[in-house]
Amino acid sequence: MDNILNFPSTTIVNKPVPKNAFYGRSGDSSLREFLTREFEGIVWLYKLSPATLNVEDGEYVHEIDVFYCRMKENEYSIKPFCAMDELLPRHTLFVIEYGGKFDLLMHHKEMALVKGTQQWRCGVSELKQDIQLNENLLRIQGQSMDAVYNGLLSQVSGLSISAERGYKEQAELRKQIENLQKQVVTLQKRIKAEKQFNRQIELNTEVRQLKKEIALLTDKLNKKNI
């Protein structure tokens, strides 16, 4: 496969990965079914590490592997990708091809204590949809693996990320905004269906208040995202 992300040649692996390399590490039979049913194939595209990028090792990121996943169908579920990601003791980026389109998927990963054992756990899924591979859409930046990872996560998520804590704060603000926006949509539907004028006024008041909260949170997010 070509150097589709135009990363440095020193990072190229371009090695097919058998599906059992993932489900063989897991006792979850549904993951095996998912990989068998939905995946056409998996290729390990790139290995980003101190040796391949000539950067310093990170405090919490030591390697980033990039996998190209070709799906059989024109749609896919994100959840099983998280299950795959948690099996890998490193950070990852997925390039997903489906129905002639391409997405980028990254999970915010961190170590967690599970039944007394340190294990990787996926947090927020960051998805950049319908990308054009002929564009230099991802840039490798920074002098450490932590900085490289934060830079890639920033480009995929659209958030301005310079540190772990900053990402979590922005992701939480974004989640709050999305939840409030969903409430606004629900209320607006209720207003259209409501026949009592007084009740319409009450619901409109609720909508205006929610929109004020959205504006305040959006302003706060934009200031952090500069």
C-alpha cells in the first residue's frame, strides 16, 4: 500500500495483520465475529516511535501504531474498534475505508487499574469523517512522543490539545454542549406538537435558557481552543 498519509518513510511498516492477532488476545467472541463479518483486511501502516521519528520518548506515549482497516460494508460500528484498541499496549490511529469513503479514528487511551491489574482503557472516540487521502491532512509535530500524540489527536478531534488535562477539559465541555443541543431539539419538537399557548411560552423560555448556556459553554470552549 502507498504512503497514504505522507508520513516519513522511516515510519512505514506496510505489513498485513491477521485478524486473529486481535481476537486471539481477547476472550470476547463478539470481537471475533465482528472482525470476521465486517473486516476485509487490516494493514499495519506506520510505526511512530522515538526511533522512527527521531524524537524524545514521551511520559505517557511511547509508540503510536497506524492501522488501515478495509470494511466489507458501507457502514461500521465504532464500539468494536475500542475493544480492539484496548488489546494493544500502545496508542493507535485507525484509517477506515468503507463504501469508497475514508475516516480517521482515535481513542483517548490511558492506563486504569482493573481488578488490581494495570490495563489500557479507551475513553472518548474521536472520529474525522469522509477525509481525502490525497491531501496532507495530518501533520507530525513536536519533539516528544507525547507532543506527537497530542498533535494528532488535536487534528482528528478539532480541539486544541497541548496536554492531557487540557484535552479532558475540552472534551467534557464539548459533551455538555452536545447534550444541551439535544435537549433544545427535543423541546423544539414538543413546542410544535403543543396546542396550549401558555405551555408553548414556557417551553420557549426553557429553550432560550438552554441556548444561553450553550453560548456560554461554547465561548469557554473557544477560549480554551485558541
